[in-house]
Amino acid sequence: MTESDDAAAVLPHFNVVHGTDGRFHWELINPHGTPAARSMEDFSTADEAVANAEYARQLIHRAPIER
């Protein structure tokens, strides 16, 4: 990675998205700034989407890698 690549990189994070239908979902954003995963369902409120993103983060953190 070059110095310019470092400047362009973002910290991975969850982003809550307000859809055109008025519902919300979350996306897991990778270091390139693009979505790497999305919630499997849509939510009525941003708070519900945030709560589900927090739950997903806990699951991902504890999930082992199986071969």
C-alpha cells in the first residue's frame, strides 16, 4: 500500500441506509469504501437497523472460520 492508498482507505464500518421505500437497512463498508455485506431484511426505523447492525457485529466478532 502506498501513502496515497492509505489516505484513500476508510475504516470498515456499518452504514445505515434510508431506502427509497422509506425503510432502512445496514451495509458493512470495507476499507475501499464499498459495501461488503448487507442486512438480510429491511427495518421500519433507523434505530431498528442500528440494533440489528450491532447484533450482526457481535455475531461476526465471535464467528470462527471453518474450512
